[in-house]
Amino acid sequence: MKIAILSGSIRKGRRSHKIAVELQNRFIRAGFGATDVIDLGETALPLLEDERFHLNSSPTPAMSDIHHRLNDADAIIFLSPEYHGSYTGTLKNAIDYFWSEFTKKPIGVVAVSAGKFGGINTSTLLQQLVLSLGAFPMPTKLLVPMVENAFNENDVVIDEPLSKSIDKFVSEFTWFADAIISKKTGRRQQR
């Protein structure tokens, strides 16, 4: 199973992206070596003003790169910090470029915040967005509260409840994704 994590965190000194890297490492440790973090902070897409990727006569290299990475993924995770009760405009802009890359795929949601609620508003809005894309939102979401206290100076998770939540999310996501993918293909996924 190929997993793509679409990370919508772009600010300088960002902490949310550390969660994307931690998830990637845990999926790899669980045997899912084909886990790809698509970092929107590193792969800039222009503001969508013209056409989506499939209708664009001259897509940028970044558009083509993200298209191929999302298209190749069997399952996807949307990750965003909570900005003003919602997900980032950068993530929404990236998602708006694509459509078929998401259709009928299992998609998990990860929301990150500096506050105690862990981005609950963001997670709810992202799950609604997943439905609108014609994809399957995983019911379990990963909420990361107080992200500034989650890692040490070496980017190791030091918040034990968060570490357990990440493990649970990885386990639930792989089960959910495998169930959807095996139904679509008629066979269980290989790690």
C-alpha cells in the first residue's frame, strides 16, 4: 500500500509538519515503506486562477509532481494546522487542483493546534471536504493539541498520550485503507 501525506503547513518554524514526518516514520516502522510526505511548504503551487491540473494546458512541474504522487497513492492523509477554525488556504489550494487523484480513495485527517482542542474544527471541515471529493473519510482522526509541547529539541515525540494517539491512528488508518482498497481491488494489500 502506498500512502501519501499531504502536509499543508508552510509557516517558518512550523511544528505541524513534524507530525507529518513522525507519521511517515511510524508507517515505515509498521512496514509501509512507500509512505510519501508531500510538503506544500517545499513544493509551491501557484494560486489556482486558471484550471485544475487535468484541464491545464501547461501545468507547472510542481503541479505534475504532486499529481503523480497523489495518483500513485492508494491512500492519502490530509494534515493541517488549524488557522482561524479551519484548515490552511495552502492545503485547500492544492486540493482544488486535483479531483480524480482522490476519488474513491481512503483519506485520513490530521489536525494540529497550539490550543487544547487539537484542531477539532479543522478536522471536521476536512472530513466534509473528503466526502465532497468523492473519497472515503476515515472516521477516526488524529488531533494534536498543544503541539509546542509535543517534541523535544531533536524532534522526538515526548508527549506520551500523543504518541499513543499516533500509534492508534496509524493502526486504524492501515486497517481502514486496507478494507477500502481490498474491496476495490478484490485482494488484500501488501505492506
